[in-house]
Amino acid sequence: MVKKKQNEEEECFTLQTNKVKIIKTFDLRKIQHVETVEEKRKKVNKIVKTIDTLISITIIAPLVVGFWRGTWEILEIYWHLFPWAQSFVLAAVLHICLLLIRQFIQDFVDRDRVAIKKHFRYIVLRRIHAYFYALICVMQWRGVWHFFDFLTEDKHHKICLSAFILMSSVFCLGLLRSVRNTIAPPFVLVLDSSDASFNFPTRYRITMAEKTTLYVLDCIFSVLVVGTLVVFVWRGAWVLLDDFLFPESASLSAWCSLVIGYLAVGLAFLLQPVMRWVCDRLQGGLRLIAADIFLLFSLFGTVNVWRGIWTLLNLYFLPDNQEISCWITHWICLILLVLLGCSNSLLVRGVYIDAEEPAGKCVIFPCYYLRLIFQQERAKKIAKRLQLDILAKRKQDIDNNIADINHMVHEKQPNNHVV
């Protein structure tokens, strides 16, 4: 009897150990499956991120430069209709007005977001808004650009004055924590479907509800002070490149600028993970300085790319008829950007603060194209699935209620059977 009990206990023990082994192997397979899925997802994310970067560098940036070049040169051709001083005043006033009413427009859109966004008129008005805003930006930049040339018109001291204004503007932007506002495509890509199309930040983030006077002053400061400093930085860098990068040959200078620019842009994108790791481990002023140095290096690449594409278009795209060349680049680039859903990338608006994002996110460039499109589609599918689940649950609840009512009515009916 004792041996029989021992054998039964041993059999039970072996069965339990076998069950544990089976469960462990199942759990290990499950963990391995989850790990492989996560690895695949990471690989896909890396591929999509690389494609987004290439789209921004090779497609969006040249189209944005082409539109700006065409619009700018048209204003120069018709300079008697668009004198730079008056154009700047008009553009600055319109820019400030759009800043003042941006919250009202966004609130109107947010009232019935789904119904408005699907409306065809809303889509058309959004593109028209982006186009006229882009014209305002070009006019404002052109006015400040010519004002910089007016300040540095002395040929004997032009380089020294340009370098001084450039360094002073960078220093002021550093004090205002606004260096990142000098960045442009290919380091910035904004989709037309962005929720921030109408509402964008000012320097001190003051709202109309807090105090109207401070809100107006904040808008004026963001447009006239921060905006002017950004243009001074760009114009100063552009002048120095014109004077030091093969000034005797416009063609060689443009090609060198394009190559140097794209090399710097590619290196900046490759350095993003390193800079993110560095900024993750820095705090306070050191983190801000590291982020600003990286942004200034990115600015060097951006200015070179813009200068190279701009000058090459002037030299090789219908050089004998600049007016037609400018009109073609103006409209073709605009149409292509609208079709790609990136016309908002043309705009210079809002003031963003350096190292505002937590940890290393402050050095990540907002170049989201396919990733944002996939995310929006995924969000639509999830919302649709949730809606279907809610409708199915409601239907089930209604069916249950009807069944309960029928059951109660059946129970309350009198017994009419004849005995």
C-alpha cells in the first residue's frame, strides 16, 4: 500500500512538472513571438523614418525653395508695384492680424471638427489660407532682407557689418531661446492636415483670455522682433557665403553651396540619435547650449541648400526669360506641394522655444510625412472599430431590454386555460 501511494505521488509530481515545462515553453514561445513582432515594428519604423527624411530632403525642400524663389523674384521684377519698405509694412500688419485672430479661427474649426474637415469648401479655404499666408511671409522677409542690405551698403565695411549683425542676431535669439526658428525645410515638414494649421504659438504663449493688451504685444513682438532677427541671421549667412565661396564664379559657388549644404543636412540627420542621447543626459543651461549648437549647424546646411537651389534656378532655368521662369516655379511648386499635402511647409509662422520639449526630443526635426499619414489612418480605423463596438453593444442592450419586457408581459398575462 505504501509503495502504491509513493508511485501515485511520483506520477502526480511528474505530471505537474510536465505541465510546468509545457507552460514555460509556451510562455517562452509567446515572449519570442512578441519580441520578433517588436523587432519587425522597429525595422519598419526605421525604414519609414528614412523614407520621410529622403522625401523632405529631395522633394519637399526643393519645391519650397522653388516657390519662394519664384515669388521673391516676381516681386523684384515688379519692384515699382511692390517697393520693399511698403511691402514689409503691409505684410507685417497682415501677419499680426492673422496672429490676433488665429484662436478664433481654430475655435470655429474645433466646434464641429469632423463635419467641417470633410467639407470641400473647408479644404479649399485651407489651401487658399496657406497660399496667402506664404505670400505674406515672402513679402515680410523681402522687406527685412532689403533693410539689412541698406544697413550694410557701405562696400568697404560690408563683410564686417554683415558678420556683426549676424552674430548679434544669433546672440539675441539665444537670449530669447528662439534659435530653432531659423530652421526651415528640409528640417521642417508640415502636412496640410495638421491640427495646428490656424493656431500656432507666440513667444510668450499669452492668450486672449489672460490679458488682451499683453496678447497683442506678444503678437507684435513675435512678428517684428523675433521674425526680424531670424531674417537677419539668414541674410548675414547668405552675404558671407556670397563673399567667401568662389565669388568670381556664380555657377561654381552655387554648386559648391548645394553640395556643402546637402552634406551638412545629411550629417545633421545622422547626428540626431547622438544628440538625443547627449541631451537626454544634460539638464538646464548645458542642454540648451548643446541643442542650440546643433541647431546652428543645421542652419548652416539649410542656408547652403537654399542658396544653391535658388542660384542654380536663376542660372539654368530659362535664364533668358526670368519672368516666365519665376512664374513657372511659383505655380508648379505650389501645385505639387498642394497635391502632396504639404503646402503648410511654405509658411514661416509661430515662435518656438529652444529645448522646450523634454529630454532629447528638443533636437528631433519634425519631418513626419508617411508616419503621420499612417498614424492618421490607424486612428481612423480604431475610431471606426470603437464606433462599431459601441453600436453593437447598444443593439445588444436594446435586444436584452426587449426580451426582458416580453418576459415580464408574458408572466403578467392571466391564465385563460379552461378546466
